[in-house]
Amino acid sequence: MARKIFVAASGQNIGKTTISVSLLHLAQKKYGRVGFMKPLGPKPTVLRGIPVDKDAALIAQVFGLTKDLRYMSPVVVYPDTTKQAIDGKIDLPELGERIRTSFAELEKHCDFIVIEGSGHPGVGTVLNLSNAHIAKMLDAPVLMLSGGGIGNVIDTLAMNTALFKLEKADVRGVLVNKLFAEKRDVTLDYLSRAFAGQPFSILGGFDYKPVLANPSLGRVARLLDLPLNGNRREVKRIIHHVQIGAASTQRVTEMLRDSSLLLVTSSRDELLVTIANLYQMPEFHPLIAGLVISGVAPVSSITQRIIDRSRIPYFRADQTTTDLYKMITEDVSKITAKDTEKLALIRSLAEERLDFDAVDELFAQ
């Protein structure tokens, strides 16, 4: 019988996929034969001709599990699925059976399986497939993720564990993620005391790392649907800051921070030329990730030649700087198989911060 963990979360963007990658990475060292399932997939994509959730596609590629792909994402949700369910056009019991059958196939050849939930615990209720219902259906003990803090964690867990109690699902651990390093020990101490007597243990997750949520140049290219010009070898470079080049050229250069993506209108020849030249200097290269040149006005031919000669990565967009800034900063960067730098960082953090033996023992009971 495979060891199984259902990874749920108190909300979106808490870090379910990051923790799933971490658990599989650590489990692979101990168990060898690992598996993954996203029972209800709200982010459809296609991999090797099979419709699957994006997280299942990521895990399959990163851990070489493509042979199990047809079992890893048994129910994929599309924009019209909710209406179809309410209209009675979907056989709901068949969806549940599909999940059970797929999981049984994974159990035949896996020693350790991570089951990743979708969104918050109630997602999928319209299909009778909430996180809590699926966890109970698969008899999988639950690792609940929460964000950092103290009062907020106590409040959100009180609300989110209620559904699991209602379904009689077994919540064994709460992993507090995105902790502030300087408050980590104090936060975990207070939460452990606040939940004393509860049937679950409090575990420490990752410290807050903005880099894990920051986009790469490749991510921006996909988001804006634009080609990356210049040095395409930088496509995996992670952007730490997005800055609008609206001030004077001197002021913009003074405000540069680590790995900044600068948004500059096409008429700012002096600023564009300056940034392109600075990019070639060793002391400025770490500060400048690239440019987004905005606006319908063409870039002057001389300025364009300087930009191209510098090999600075850049995008050319028709939208306004304000619209582009909003699109980039409001996007939540999800990890893809191409984000090798982020995946390497996650593996490193997992070995440093996650006590896998403690998790493994907790879920062995």
C-alpha cells in the first residue's frame, strides 16, 4: 500500500504545487517510486495528446512520470463545466469513479503518492468533488497549507478545516508556509500552543521568498504574447523588480534594483540608449533584466541599432506603459517545467527547510 498525502490549502497561491514538488523530491530519495495526482484540474492543458491539468503536466515532466499521465489528472475542468453540472449534463458519480480508478492504478506501482487539491477546500463542490470529499473518498490523510502570520492562520484554519471535519477527512498536519525568517520560530511556537489539543500537528514550511512568485523573461513573453528579442539565452532569468522608466534618465539609473525589468516608452531615446549601454557593463548587468518598450511610435533607427547591438533582452509592445505594468505585476507566476532555476531553488529549499522524516512519520500512522 502506497504512502499517500493529500495536499490542501486555505486558499489560492499558498504554495501547493511548490510543496508538492518538494515532497516528491524528498520522497524520491527515500522511496524511489513516487506518484502524483491532481484529481480535479481547473487549469487545462494538453501534454502528449492527453488533456490534463497544468500542475499534472509540470510534475510529469519534472519527475519523468509521463507514463502515468493518463492517471494523474482524471477530471479536467473547463469554463463551461459548472453550468453543465447544474444542467444535469454531467454524470457526477462517474467523475468520482474515474478518480478512484485512476488512483488505484497509481497505487499498483508507487510507494509514495502526493495528491494535490485545487484552490481552497471547497473548490469542486458543484461536482461533488470538493477537496475534502476527494480526500475522504481516497482515504488520504491531509496536509493543510496556510500562509504565514498568527491570528490570520488561526482564523482561516478554523474555517477551512471545518469542511474536512464535515466530510470526516483526516487532517493530520498543518504546514505554515511563507514564513518571515526573523519571526519563524516565534510564529510556529504561538501556533503550536494555539492549536494544542487539536488532532493535527503544526509544521514549518518555506520562508517567504519573493523569487518563487516572480516571473522569468519567458513568463513575460507568454503573458504578453510577444517574442523576446536580444539575448534569448536570458529567457529563464528571473525578474525581481518591475520599474516604470518615467523619471529623468539619471533618476531611473539611480533607482535600478536587482534584476529589474524596465518599462520605457518608445520615444525616450536617451533613456533607451543609456539602459542598453549600461546593460553591457559588468556592474550593471545584474541590475538590468531587460526592457519592455511600449507605445505605437516607432523607435528611432539609431536608438534601435544601439539596442540591438547591446543584446539587451527586450519586448516591443503597442500597449501603454501603465497597461503593461498592470498586466505584469498582477500576474501570479506559476511554475512551469521550463523554470529550471526556480525548480532548482525549490529542491534546495526543500532539503534545507522541510523535515521530511517528520512529515513521513506523521502520515505513516
